[in-house]
Amino acid sequence: MKRKSKKPIRTLEDVKRRQRMVCLLSDDEMRIVDRYLEKYKITNKSRWLRETVLTVIHRHIEEDYPMLFCEHDMRR
């Protein structure tokens, strides 16, 4: 008989955001952001910013992941 591994159930307290991150933008940068949000009808600025930053970070982490062989060797 196989045992199914149970994943811990995440509660609202587990996913609650408690950490604050602040950045300052120039007037021009803010206008660019506002224009983008308006153009693509994005209403939740906080969610958009969080997802955008984390997507870029995740992409960089995947690209920088150490490999056994360099890309040049793998393409040969």
C-alpha cells in the first residue's frame, strides 16, 4: 500500500504579507508607470509591481543556475 504524502495546509496567516518594501521614483518614472497601468487597465498596482519584480528575479535565478556543462559545450 502506497502512502500519499500530505502537503501542509497553508492558512491565511501563512500567506499574509507582513514585510514592507519601499522605493522612491522620480516624477518621470511615476508618469511612465501610471501611463502603463492606465494603458493596460491594471487596477491593482501593488499586485502588478510584486508580480513584475518577482518574475524578473525568478528569470534571473533560472538563468544563473549552475550547469554541469557550459552552453557552448552543450550546443556542439
